[in-house]
Amino acid sequence: MTRRTDQNNYEESLNIFQAFTDLMSNAFMIISFFLLTSLLQTIIFKQKLESAAPIIIDEKSGQFQFPSGRAEVTPDLQKYIETEIIPGIENATQQGNVDFIQVIGHTDGQATRSSSNLDVGLTPAATGSQTISSLKAGSNADLGLMRAVAVVQLLQRTKGFEQVKFRAYSAAQLYLPSGKLATSNQSADDSRRRIEIRFIPQGQKK
């Protein structure tokens, strides 16, 4: 009787050990699957970022300048955007991985010496019920934002972009074209005056 009981206990111990081994094996497979999925998502996300490199509209060529201290899009700048910039945006959005597009205005360090009316006029100008020319910049932050809004308005009127989400931002004189933080320099510098268009890929859906 004792031998049979011992044998039953031994067989039960083996069964428990086998079940525990199977459980650990399955857990390892599940963890490995999630790690592999996460790695693939990271790779795909990186590819999305690299496939939609930012587009820069700079003023150093002298052909696409905004009026000094203003944000109206000149005919030359409009033509350049329509012929050179819009095709690049179309190519990026057609890939289906763009959530929204940032349009960022950068200025040089020249001080602005007028009173701002953006608190009252910015939203009407952005919605088109007021003209961009009615805006007055009280700072380079104002000026960069005004110019970004002007470019966004032009892009939003483009056929096929009705469902594209654009967001206007200003970086003022804060960053150099290299991306480094600029030093305090109030001299005119057309290499710093630019519009940067960045494509923000779709995030992971939860």
C-alpha cells in the first residue's frame, strides 16, 4: 500500500513539474512574441519618420522672401510652393503614414519694434475671415507664427489637401538651420529665415 502511494505521489509530482514546464515555455513564447512585435513597430515607426524628411523653404536664395516684418506670401513664393513644395507633400501623404503636418516659422534675431495684435487677430486670420496683412508682429515669435499661418492657408486651399491636417507653429529666432540653439544675435541673417514643414507619422492606435 505504501509503495503504491509513493508511486502515485511521484507520478503526481512529475505531472506538476511537466505542467509548470509547459506554462513557463508558453509564457516565454508569449513574451518573445510581444518583444518581436514591439521591435517591428519601432522599425516601422523609424522608417515612417525617415521616409517623410522635413521640407525647408529658406530665404537665403533671395527668391522666396517674405516682406520685411510681414507675412504675406509673395507671387514668387506662392509659385515655388505650388511647383516645388506641394508635390513633396502629396508624395508623403499618399504613403498613408502621415497624421498631421507641422509648418514652423523661423526668423533671424532682428528685434521687432511694433505692437502685436495677434491676441485679437490671429484666429480670424487663420480661419480666413481676416487677411494675413492685417496682422502685426510684436516679436519674432509672432512673426514666425504669422508666416507659418500664411503658408498653411495656401496649402489648405490646394485641391486634394482638404482632409490633410496642418498645424502652424513658431520657433522665432531660437534655432539655427543646423538645429542647434542660436546665440543672441540681432543682425539680419537670411539663412535663418525659413519655413520648416515636418510630417508627423501616425502614432500607435490603442
